[in-house]
Amino acid sequence: MHVPFRRRLAAACGGMALLVASGCAAAGTGQVGNTASTVPVVAPTPEPVRLDPGKGLYLSLGDSYAAGTNPRSYSSGETSDFAFPNQIASRVDATGTPLQLVNLACSGATSQDMVGAAGCASNLMGADSTPYPTEPQLAAAERVLTASAGNVRLVTVVIGGNDLTRCLSDTHASGDFRTNPATTACLQTATETLRDNLTEILARVRALVGPEVPVVGLTYPDSYLGLYTRTEPGYRDYARASQQLFETQLNPVLARAYAAAGAEFVDITRLTGGYDALDPTPDGTIPPPVQTVCLLTYMCSDEDVHATEAGHTFIADQVLALAPLG
């Protein structure tokens, strides 16, 4: 079995395999100057975010799931305006409680990128997002939160998918990748790095918003279950192996980090049936968890791991159930 490629994704990411959860690597567009130069270069001061004091602030942080990346994004740069942060903001506005969305999410971002990589290319950001060309996403978040002190209503964070799934592409994982020593070693290191970075991210956010503001962390639907629909050898083994990746590696790290920061954690994988057995059904149809993933992500239709409009609506529902803002 070969890990499937999506041509448009490969073109946009220099040949990166499809099985990278959240888009191309975040572009360090904010890197300033030539590092070989002896002339010091002063980075420009970031442009302040235009905040509306009449609205509460909703800050969205993370990767392509918050940016709204879709199969068209790789060729045209079009992110979806139905991404879950946009849905949350529009629904709360509809209740008569105005909310200003500041979305800093960057497609392809890892937890390390959030902490230390300056900038995000405009085509990797969400619709109507807020650019931060000269600073990392976390520093931009701190700037926004400081300017909005006392007016922050909600913070959502979705990060970690790229930390682990890059191990799958980097080690050429295929079939039951749990038997690949290089893959398992990479995943062990990646989970430790994710734990440390996410702990820092949440501590710095919580220090600025205080203990009362809801901070909601999210994981992902297991899009790789969509590979179960492929009949070529190895794909169903890959789908089954992905369940363990989410259930025993990625999601426990996320859950512990969010709990330690006094944040809510929404296990989207569990809520979409991602831990359920992939047993054949009596009538020969694909198992329910696969059916769900085919509805909520583009994996079955476009070999793309990102959420459909229905998937983003499902995520928005879960956030608002934990942090009702109306």
C-alpha cells in the first residue's frame, strides 16, 4: 500500500503526502532580513487589531480546522467561511449578543509553530482572518488578549494534528503503521513536544484571560477512517491503526493539557464514533464510524482530511454546548 496523495495538496506542499492532518506547513512569512547580513534589521511593529469595544471578543487559535481549509484551498487559497469559529460568532450575534471574532489560526501549524514561528501566509489563514506577519501566533494572541482585557468571552484552540501526522508522512507509514519502529519513535517524541508546547500555550492564554473566561480545546474527527472505503491492500489496516493514534496517543495528551489549564476539552473523535469497532455490517455497508467521517470530512469524496460544512457545524455545536454565549 502506498500512502495516497492528493495532487493539488502535493503541488501546494512540495510533494507532502495527503496524510498530514491540517494543510501545508505554516509559512514563516514574518521572517525578517537576511540572517547572513551583518546589518541589524528591526522588525516592523505589528499593526494593531481593530477591536470593537461594543462586542465581546472571541479568539480562535490553531491550525487548518479553525482556518477552514478545504480541498480548493491548495489551488486557490479559498478557505471556507463556514468554519466553526465563523459559525459560532454568527450564531451568537443572531441571539443579540454581539461577538467579534479574531481568528489567528494558520493551516499547517504545529504546536511548535504556534509558539515560535513568525507569520502565516495569507492563503493559509481563514476567511476574514487577522494577519500577524512578524510574530508567532501565540505572541499575536497575547497582544490581542491584552488589548481586550476584561472583554474576552471565549477562546478556542485546535492544535496537535500536524505534530503527530507529520510522523506518518516523514516515516512513509503504510498499512498497520503501529509495527513501524521509525513511526512509533517519531510519534513518541512528537507527543512529548506537543504536551510541552500546549502546556505553555494554555498557561500564557489563561494568565491573560483569568480563570472565568471559557477556554475550549478541540481534537479532530478521525478522517483516516475514510480509507476503509478503499479496497486496495493496506488501507483498512491504516484506518484501524489510526484509531489507536487518536485514542491512546493524541487525544490523551490534549485532554490532560486542557484539564490542567482549567479548560474544557471536546473529544470530537469520540463524539463522531472514532473509537468504535470497524466491524462489517450485516448488509455489507461500511461501518457507522466510516459513514460519519464520510459526511463530516472530505476524505471519502476528495481524499482530504478537512471538515465539510456539516463537520464544522457539528464542531460549533459542541463548543456552544460547553460555553453557551447567547
